[in-house]
Amino acid sequence: MVLAVNDLHFRYTPQGQTFFNGLSHTFALGAVTAITGPSGCGKSTLLYILGLMLKPTKGEVLLDGVRVSAQSPNQKAEIRAAKLGFVFQDAVLNPYRTILDSVIEPALYGGKSRVEAKSKALELLELTKVDYRYTHRPNEISGGQAQRVAVARALINDPQVILADEPTGNLDTENTQLIMELLKNQASTGRTVIVITHDERVVRSADYVLELRAEEQ
């Protein structure tokens, strides 16, 4: 599934600074693209625009040639549920739910039965090497394990695009390598993987790099 932006501009307020100043870019299929740049250049903002959580001030987000940024909030929500997977820096796991339930949750929202969702979740937890922790809660696992759970959760609805915001920001080298191996393996199946990062280890692991510059604000 081809994800692209065309002539992208964004402002948080009408008088605010403009981000991106006409950025056009097509993200590679079957590859990991790292988005880098100095603090304040709009890296996370771009991820939220790609994830249809923010609307461009000007320009468009295209998914397989369809201008999805112009669609209704309900249509965008359906696209996010069916085609996009999100991994955030702090994993964002519900502290009161088990690991298994955290992974299952997006599948239930997507209309899968609990039986079907549980089977898929256990497969993904095995893939991410945290299946033996599935009855635990987030405060009972390490930060690296939590990020692998977050990757499993992002994959539960078989998304074609994976968007990751600083997924290794709080991790040591070993866990960074594990997360990047997981993401690169997903890219090798034909998915589009986009990682916001300031981590040179991630940049070196990526197939492509899109560098945003401070003067684009």
C-alpha cells in the first residue's frame, strides 16, 4: 500500500509557523523509512498527519492514490483501524489490563471475536518473544518487553502501514536491535514502515532516511 504526501503544509494555529513548506514524498513499500531532523522540525507532527490524526493546512495525504486526508472523520477512523498500525515511544499500555488484553483491544474494536483476536494475539506475542508474559501487567515487564508488546498490538489488525514514533527512545542497544529487527521483518513482508527517530542506531538500520530541516517550519 503506497503512502505519500503531496505539497504538504501544516500550522497548529492560523498565525503559527508553517511546517514542511510543500513537502512531497512517497514512502517506499517493503522498507523501513526513518524520519529524522532537529527538535521542533515537525517529526511527530508528520507522523500524526500520516496517521490521519491531524489534517494538513494545505496539501494531501495519499494512500494508494486516494486522497485520504480529505475524507470524513469516520472514514479516517476506519482507515486507521484497518490499514494503519501505531507504535509509540512509551508503549501506551493500559496499566490495569493484562498484556494479552492490551494486544487484543484494537482487534475487538475492529470487529473480530475475542476467540479470533486471542489466537492472533498469542501468535504475535510469540513472534515478539513476550508470549510467556501474556498474563502479566505493564508494571511487571521491562521497557523493552513493553515496546515489543506495542509492536504486537500494532500488528493485530494486519496493517499495511506501520507508524512508529521514537519506538526505541528509552531502550538499550539490545532492545533497540530487537525492535528494529521486528520492524524490518514486517517491512520484508511488503508493509510500509515509517519510524520517527533521533537515534543514530535506528537511522543506520533503516532502508531510507527522510530528513526534515528546521528551516522548513
